[in-house]
Amino acid sequence: MIKINLHQMMLEYAAKKGDIVTIDEIAKSTGLGRNTLSRIKNNPYRSTNTDIINKLCQYFKCSIEDILIFEED
């Protein structure tokens, strides 16, 4: 099963930045909906599309392997 690692990415990015990273900040910077981001954060196994993953990678300045994690079922 593929897991979207949004919550962990937010924590790591906040630590690097030295400030809190909020769903609202990500939504504003990426153009993604706040509700979409909240659903992904609260249910990391939820299906999503590649456009969303692309925007998250751009925001966090990371590779896809940092956002998506494969876990055995």
C-alpha cells in the first residue's frame, strides 16, 4: 500500500525552516485546496493524483520518494 507522508514532511520542513508549517500555508503556496490537504494529512492512505504529489514535491523541495512510502499490505 502507498502512504502519502504529508504529516512527516510538514514536521521535517518546519524543523528546517525553524517555524510551523500549516495546511493553510501549503494550500496558499501550492494552489491546492485546504480540504484536500487535510484529507491527505489525516488519511495518508487515501488515493490522490500525480498533480497533487508534484505540487507537494515542489513545495517541500523534495523527491517523490520523500512523499510516497510503500508499505506491505
